[in-house]
Amino acid sequence: MPDMFGCFHRGSPGVKLRLLILTWIDLPGRYCGMNALNERIARIEQALSSVLPDSVDSSWLTRVAGGDCRGASPEWADAFLEPGRELLRRGGKRWRPLVTVLTCEALGGGRAADILAALTEIPHNGTLIVDDIEDASLTRRGGPAIHTVFGEDLAINMGNLMYFLPTIILERTTFDAATLAAITSDWLAVMRRLHLGQGYDILWHREAALFPDEESYLRMCRFKTGSLASLAAVLGARAAASCRPEIDEALIHTLGGAWENLGTGFQILDDVQNLSSGIPGKDRGDDIVEGKKSLPVILHAAANPGDIDRLTRLFAVAAEKTPGGDWSAVEEAIALLEGSGALAEAREKGRELLGSGRAAIEGLLPESEGRELMLDMVDGFARKMV
């Protein structure tokens, strides 16, 4: 799953942290003081470190394994946990856990959701490790892809562990039994959706002549990207509801739907950016090299079926030169999508989803620092991506 906005660096001290945040988001609103963001991100980093610390000991292993760990070496565990730590250290916007924390705050739940921050961020990073192996990607967040540094075996194992590792926090929350059951059910459903979405995406780029329609693509995006964004908001709302009983299931699910639209819109705009200005830390047009049937490609093929054979050929030529890629084929494919207006059309569809999601958040949440920071965050992302 693409990492759309990576540059916050884990463990960065004071001044460096503030400068890095300024590079990824532009917050114009009245609640935009950097101290407001720094304080929340510091809490999120603490939550992530409680799940995946810089080094582990026997008590951590016992908690993760859920039982006796005699004979399990913490030093060896540190060696095979390092791929996950390395990716977290490289950065990431932490926007999913920010959504969790800010949603809870906006609904009057205070810091009740802080402990849940790892339930989206750590699995997200796991998906990136696995996705780069599946796509034979060579770079991630401005450095070599994790599997090229540590080997595919350790990378696969760590990527898979990161899906499940944060569930250790569920054993030490103070939520009531019903809230805990709902959080667990929500999380399990999203883990299934992530893999369904990735399955469709892999199938489409493995089958060169298979071009899905727009509806199928949007469903894939909702599974693969929108579902984790939705979970971020749902977790925050459930944490708030645990101490604010007036928050009902309808509100929780509507907030989840709003963030599913936003996550899907971000993915579409990410696809467009890949084929236009390029994604920071990745090569412009590498979706073509990987054979991705992104929305601009799908829209062009639907409007110009006579170009399908040409697109298929260009994808094949680009892939033949992997790992370097035949960039002349990439540029020809991009020119085709630009010329037909497919890039512009996809960009507009992404903007529409961002607009509907933003409007829903503004209408559903009471005016508060948490709500305004979320709205400013969405606006900042939109400006940088479009």
C-alpha cells in the first residue's frame, strides 16, 4: 500500500521535529500552533514505542508471545525486529494515528484513544514492507526498500508481524468489555479488507490485458486504503464513546465513512501525483513500471478502448527493464494519459472525495481544537497533492 506522505522521523528531537512537520503539512487554521501538533505526535510516538521499542527484553517477548518464553533470546529478536524499526525511523506522516487521537478529543474523550494509536500505524508500515516485495520496488521513503536491505525472508516475517503486533495493547486497555469487543471486531475486519484490496491490485497488474472498470477500482481503493483511514476515525470515536454514552453507532460509522472517502481520495490523488510530479522518495511513473492499473489508466482505457493494446505494450516494455525501468516507455504512457485528459479527470474525482469527506467531518464533529486540526490537515494534504 503506497505511503503517500512520508517524512516525519521517529525519535527526532525538538527543533528537527518541528521542521520536519512543517515540510509535510501546512496548517493555516486558528489552532495551527506547532506546539499543538508536536504534543500529540510525541504522545503517538510514545504509543508506538510501547509496542515496538528500540530494544526488547524477556518481559516484552513474554507479553507478545502470550506465555512462557524461556530460551527466546531478546538479542536475536532485536535482529529480526530491525526491519520494522528501520521503516518507522525513516518517517511517515503519522496522519492515521493523528486522526484517531483528534477524533477522540473532538468528541470529548480526551486522551482515551492514545493507547490505540499503534493499531493503524504499525500495520500500515507492515503493508509497505510487504507491498514493496510484491511490487519489486527498490525505494521507500527516500531509502532502499526494506527487503533489499534485510532480505525478503526477514522483511516478509516482520511485515506480517506488524499486522498483529499492536494487538498486545488490547490486553492492557481499561475499556469496558463491549467497547473492547467492538474495537477488536473493527480491527479484524479492516485487516481482511486490506488483503482483499491488495489481492485485486496484484491480480490486475499481473494480468496485463485485464483492465478493471472504475467501480471495481474504487472498491479496491476503499478496501486497500480507505479502510485503514476509516478504522483510524472509528477507533477514536469508540474510545470517546466509552466515556461519552451519547455517542452512538450511527455517528461512529458515519465518521468512518467520511474518512474512508478521504482515504480513497488521497489514494487517487497519490496515483495522479505518481504520474505527474512524482511521489517524494519514489521514481516518477514507477506505477507504470509495476503495471499498476491506477484510475488515470482505467479512465483512459474506458474512453479510448483502441489504446488498450498500446498501453499494454508500454507497460510490458517498461517492466522489461526493471529494476531500472525503460523510462521512455513510461514517459510515452504518461503523455498518453495527459493528452486524453484522464489525469485531470482522475484528479477531479479525488478532489470530490476529499470534499465530501471534509464536509462530513465538519458537520459531524463539534467545533474544537481537534476538529479544526483535522480539517487543516486535510486541507494541507489537498494543497500539496493537487
